[in-house]
Amino acid sequence: METHRTTPGPGPLLCALERIEQAPQADTLIDGLRKGVRALPLGPARDLLHGRPLGHPAHPLLVQVPIGTWLSATVLDLLPGRRRTAAPVLVGVGLAAAAPAAAAGWADWAELPPEQARTGLVHALANTAGVALYAASLYARTRGRDLRGRALALAGLAAVGAGGALGGHLAFRQAAGANHAEQVGHRVGDGWHPLGPAAAFPVGRAALAHVDGVDVLVVREEDGTVRALADRCSHMGGPLSEGQIEDGCVRCPWHRSLFRLADGWNLEGPATAPQPAFETRVVEGLAEARLIRVHQPHRHGRGPAAA
């Protein structure tokens, strides 16, 4: 007799989060905020906020300071004695550290697709409520209203905790900020793989080939050199083969990340991880590619002349 195991479906929390992802009511607001964040004249600071020098988003690192200080303040609030006098200092440090953490978060948020942007907006609103409650807590403490200050801090911690849960959903369930090209190294086998006849690839233009089921961007240069990168952008999986070739680089058509064709190095964000790159050769007219397992970026210049 065949039996079937009965398993519970998604719980109310997960259902609520999925409803947030699919709710379009705030999309107009999101579009306006996104344009505003993108229009800010941040220059090179934008890549710092994205975390490009770190190789991963900076926001999760920066939030450790406010969360850590606020949690420590709560611990001190719950202890008897004069230790409680240090709690306002920790609350103030957390408020100061929240500003760069929020700036990094908004910079990343502006490049997210709709489902992630909706979750991210609620995440930001929860954290904004937490910051407001902690600011009110610090004000109450400076006015001698210690009990009120502690109560506001507990409410702030609850709001920040809710924001953290939403951030975890955003990062791990929706893969915001993850390296979307990381799996290439696990899928492509060692050794040389055929790309196709070298003459079939247009000079100076992006073309698409396949290696072990992985889409590969191929560009043939005027001197016959063939360049190859994994096609799906490490930032959000955009098709680089549909992007613009400029000065030995390719610019993602989705969010404008810039990758050097010679080695896949990410020269401009929002991508924080380099693009998997292939060593290439032409044997009897057939272009072949071999995945480069360790990134060794060229130190100077953008294009192939730096190689």
C-alpha cells in the first residue's frame, strides 16, 4: 500500500514575506527613490559603498557596528548598578555608525530588481524606525528619563531585529548581493573546450558561445585574439553578450557594471566580484577556451594592451 508523507506548507512568516515580494503597490515610489539614489553625484564613492574593493557588499559589514552597540546597550540596561550609564554612549555610537551602513544599503538597493526592491524597501523602513526609536531613546536619556529611554531602546531593538530578518530573506532567499557567476567554476571542467570557428566571431562585437552548458561571452579583436568571459554578470546575472564593448571591456546592459575582457576584473560596480574568465587559443581555425581558476588581474589599464 502506497503512503504519502504529509509535510507542512510555508508558515505565516514566509507567506507574509512572499506577499511583500509580489505586491506592486509601492513600485511607483520605488522607481522614484531608485532614480534619486542613482542620480546622486557620488563618483568613486559609489563603488566603495557597493563594496567593490572588498569583493562583496559592504552593507552587511557596516551594520555590525550599530547592531552590536545597540545590543550591548540593551544588555547594560538590564544590568543593575552604574553600568547603565555607559548605555547612552553605545546608543550614540550606534546612531553615528548607522549613517554609512544605510548609505551602503541604499546604494545596493537602487540596483535590485522589483521583487528584491520591494523587500528591501520594507527592510529599510524597519531599520529607519529602529534608528528613530534609538534617537528618541538617546534624547530621553539626556533629559533624565532613563526608564523611558530604556523602553524606547527595547522597541528600537525589536524594529532593527525585524529589519535584520528581512535582510536575511533578501540576501539568502532572494540572493541579493550574491555572486551570480560563482557556480561557473563548479560547472566547467578542466582542460580546453571548443568555442567554435574563430572566423565566425565578429571583430569587436559581443557573441555568445557555450562551454559545458555555461553561456560564454566571446569577443574577437582586430589582431585575431579571442577573449572569453562567463556571460552571466556576477552582480545579477545580466547577459554580457548583449552589453557594450568599450576600450577592451564589456559593460553589463542591466546595471552598467564594467568588466575587463582580458581577465574579467570588475573595474566599476555595482558588481563586487570579478567575472569568470577563460584563457583562449586558436588551433587550426577553431577557438578553444580553458577556465582560469585563479584570478590574477592586470594592474594597469583597461583593455588588452595591459595584458
